[in-house]
Amino acid sequence: MTVEFSTRDALGWRMASLLLRPGQVSPPRDVAGVVEWFGAMQAQDVASGLWSLGVRLPGSTVADVQEALERREALRTWPMRGTVHLVPSRDAHWMLSVLGERALVGAARRREVLGLSEQTADRAVEVLGAALAGGGRFTREECRHALTEAGVDGAGQMLYHLLWYASQRGVLCIAPHVGNEQTFVLLDEWVPDPHRPERDEALATIALRYFRSHGPTTLQDFAGWTGLTAADARRGIAAAGDALTTVRVDGVEMIMTPELRDAGPPPPVDDLWTLPGFDEYLLGFKDRSLMVDREHLSAIIPGGNGVFQSTVVRSGRVVATWKRTTGRKQTVVRMTPLVTLDAAERVRVEEAFGPYGHFVGQPLRIDWP
């Protein structure tokens, strides 16, 4: 019999799954562990991706996370939905193969818009593969130069598409920045010992990782997050077997791990988190109603353009957005409350930014409207 729980229970569990509430799960202690826990973490914006890791690794700094990425504890690529994520390095090959199928099919439409033939795109992959062979590490500009030298147009949006396409094909991946420059390497050289599970094992793995790090949540959220068809999403859940279980949350069927369910619903907690915009807290779900009031969505995603504002989360719910401006000697954080925050609550919010100040290594100035 499926057990029934309230949305308050589900939100508490979900915050624990997202590694934003200690006590219910044993948190990973390094970058590799956090990324493997999630399976993939949104990282289209580099600074957001770094803080998504930092907020889950208390006491860490930007340099700590960057050094872990340089050690290849995780890497950035386009594993699903045509969007950059951090993934476990050894899993990048199979994730691109299993989760990236539909994105590659859709690439033909983008090539039509750009006036780019499939033959030219494939030629670009060959050029970049040859140019980077033997341990090469190119910035975007160096990639463009290599393409131009070979007679392939790499201007403007063409370059982004060709780098994406070469990565989606499993030839390139994004290496950590060198200074402020994004860099690219050959995936096979960066990860010489990839894990290559059979398809059912791969689907089971991504299902387990998603629901343990986001659950309880729905089949629809899982399919939306991965970009899988509903049939493949169900296949992955079925292949995970007893590692996942079903509960009902106010009448809605949701999936989670039995270990978290058996630990019991956590008590309400009045905690505060300062999260980056592109964090799994919101990006990991199609239905965000547990965490956000509907009337606040337009402030968090202005214009519905997919660019998420950084958030302040109190008791699992978004109460404010924030933007940072980094200077030479301090970082200024500009707050936009979405609910009324009295003087005492504002002090609490400012204190909650302490770990972020430590992470970026600068004093913070919090500006309120």
C-alpha cells in the first residue's frame, strides 16, 4: 500500500535530498561525491556551478572547488537537454550517449537556422579532435582559430554550436577555466577509463541518482530533468527496482528512496540558504510549487527566459532574490525581497551570507531596497 504524506513532509525530505538540510542523509565530503550524488548538476553559469558545490561543502572556497575540478573529480559538458552540467568524469561518455540522443536529433534544426550543413559540422569535429590530440587544451578563441585555419567558419553563434556539437558527440568536453577563459580538451584524453554500462543499467543509475538527490518527486520531473521520453523514464525507474519506492504526497504519486522514507518525515526547520540561480534546488524540477509561490516565479525567472536569479530560501521556500557584483576588494550583494522581511529577519539573511563570503574570499556588503 502506498503511504500518504503532506507537502510539508515532502518539502523537508526534498531539502535533505538536495543536501540542504543535514541529518536525514550522510552528506558527501568532496566535489566528486556531491556530483555523483546528484548524477548531474546544472552548470551553464560557471560561478553558479561553483557555488552550488560550495554551499554543499561547508568551509570550502572557490580555489578548493576549482582544484578538485582540475583533478577531474567532475567535468562540464552537455549531457542532457542541450544544457551544460557538471557530471562524474567517468560517467560522461554514457550520459552523453544515453541522455543526449534527442538533443543530437534536434541539432539539425539549429543547423538550418545557422546555415550550417551536417558535413561541415562533422568536419569541425574532425578538425578540433586533431588539433587537441596529444593533451591539447584550447580556449574558445583558440578553437575558433583552429577551425578558421581549416576553412570552417567559427564566427559568433556558429562557434558555440560547433563546440556543443563536438562535445555532444563525445569528442570534446569543457575543462576548468584558465584565468577567465573557458577551455576545451578531448574527452577521451581527459577521461581515459570511462564507465560504459549497458543501457538498462545506465537508465537505472540516473533514475536512482535523480530521485535520491531530488526526491520525493514525480516521474514527470524526472523525464523533464533528463530529457528522456516518458517510456525511457519509466524503464529507468523499473530497472532501479527496490532502490526506489513510491509515496503519495497530498494525492500525487511521487518517488524517493526507501532509506529516506524509512527515516521518517523531518520536523519543520527555520533555516536560511543563499543559493545560486542555476541550482538544482529549482532547476531540478518542472513543478516548483513546493518551493516557490506562483506569483514569485516571474521575479525568479524574469521574462521566462530560462535565466534564474539567485535566491534566498527560508524553511525550504524562496523569500528573496539576489545579485552580486564582484569588485577588487569586496562583493556587493543587492537584495530583492519577495516577502516582507523585518529588521531581525534581514540580519539573519545577512548572517546566512557568511559562508558565501568565505567561499569567494571577499568581504560582502549587503544592499537592501
